[in-house]
Amino acid sequence: MIALDNTVRRALEDEWPDGLLESLPQINLPSALQSGAIAALKSKVLDEKIAITLQMAKLWFSHQLSLTAPSGKFALENSVPERPGRPDKPELVHPMKVKKRKLNSKQGQIALLHSLAHIELNAIDLALDVIARFAREPMPRSFYDGWVQVALEEAKHFSLLRHHLQDMGANYGDFPAHDGLWEAAQETHYSLTVRLAVVPLILEARGLDVAPSMTLKLQELGNHRGAEILSIIYRDEQKHVAIAAKWFRFLCAREGKQPAHTFQKLVRKHFRGPLKPPFNDTARAACGLTPLFYRCLTATNRS
Ligand SMILES: [Fe+2]
Ligand SMILES: [Fe+2]
């Protein structure tokens, strides 16, 4: 096997919940990255979705997968699903029906961690969907490297939160959740530029704004493991936003468009409602998402 880059090796091997990697089911992957991403997207079994994502990343980074299968073999059953496979629970409800609880009770913390786990599960499927849906775009290999790494790290984030929920006597699926993230995926399915603007650069970037205070709060309340997991997620999410910002700028440059202006135009068209301050300007700017992109999209500035 070819030696793996240190960042990839860390994502593949470090920080996963104890014993999880050894307990995942054995998976035989097809020979193409796109088919692997479709298989993981379609899987309704959480451990299987994680195992396929992990195996796909291992094989891709050791150059054992082609990007797509030969077009003649691209059969209908390999088409990208409209919705990802999911277990029966959690029940999906309207966002207004997802109860908000105070963090100072154990139940409140469990509810918060459950909603974060749901976001991370969506994030796995969203990264897989970028790979599967846009595999035939004329993009460099390093674009797919970035999204395989994102899918792999989202799988780790979800697994960490799910196991922490179990340690706290709960499980993923115990509370209803909403489908807002997947609705954003469906709204942006027709264009990679639109997808990058709305999903990672709006929704994922929002995570950078709220994560530091949430981490601090869990730490103050004595949930040190929860705080530690949120720190891992925050570190990785900065990489994810940076990957998206880099490729958004690449696509704009290729089409001769100005990135900040194009971003605002796409967000006004495809994202309902204004962006909510306060923004974590420092972390956002370090990812290449400067205030010039988003400042004018708040309630007071949005026209
Ligand atoms: Fe994540
Ligand atoms: Fe992410």
C-alpha cells in the first residue's frame, strides 16, 4: 500500500471512539470512488454507512479507486439517490417541532448532542453527495481528495457524538430531528457552484460561529468529553470551510466571475432568510471566507 499523507492518516486512525474501527462490518467496494459514495449514501445502516465511507477513503487515498466507473457500466442502479438512506429513527419533523432545552440539565445536553449528531450525519451524506453527483465535472483530482477527507471526518464526528450519547445513556434516534440540511442539498443539486455557496459556505460556516461558545458552555457544565469532541469538530470544520472556499473561488475564476459578488447573488436566490450575526470573522477569514462575502447578507443589510 502507498504511504498515506499525515492528515489523511490522522483522519483515518486517530480520535475515533475506542473499539469502533475494529467493530465495523467488512465491506467490499466497487472499483470507483463514485460507486463507493453512492453505496454509502444509499446505506440505511449507520455502521455500514461509516464502514463504506472509511473503506472508500482508504482505497482512494492509496490510489486503488478510479474516480468513475467506465460510462458503459454506469447502470441505473448506480444513479445518485434523491435522498440518503437513513435508519427509521429519528423521526423527521418540522423545525418548529424540534424542542430546545436548557443546557444545564443532563437531558438538555443530550438533546444538544443529539441535534449535533444529526447535523454530522447529514454532513456525511452531503459530502458523499458532492462526490457522487459531481464526479463527472471537469475538476482536478485534488477536489475529490478534499471531499473524501470531508466525508471521512464527518463520519468520525458523527461516531464520536453517537458514542458520547451512548455513554450518557441515550442514543442517536431518540429525539425527532428536522430535514433542513437535506432540503438545502435538494435545492442546490443542479450546480456545484450553487452547492458550495449554500451548503458549506453558509450552513457549515455557521458552525464556526457557534462552536466556541458551545464548547465553553459544556466545559463549564462539567461535560469535558462533550467539550473535547466539539473542539475536534471545530478544528476539522475550519478545514472543510477552507476546502469549500478554495473550490468556490476556483469555479468563479474559471468562469471569469467575481467570487464575493457571485456568492451574494447565489445566496439571495437559494437561501431563505438573512444570515445571523455574530460571525466568527477571524475563523471565517482564515478559511478564505472574508466579511466581504457575507456581511451584506444580514437582516439589516439584505435588500
Ligand atoms: Fe462535522
Ligand atoms: Fe464539515
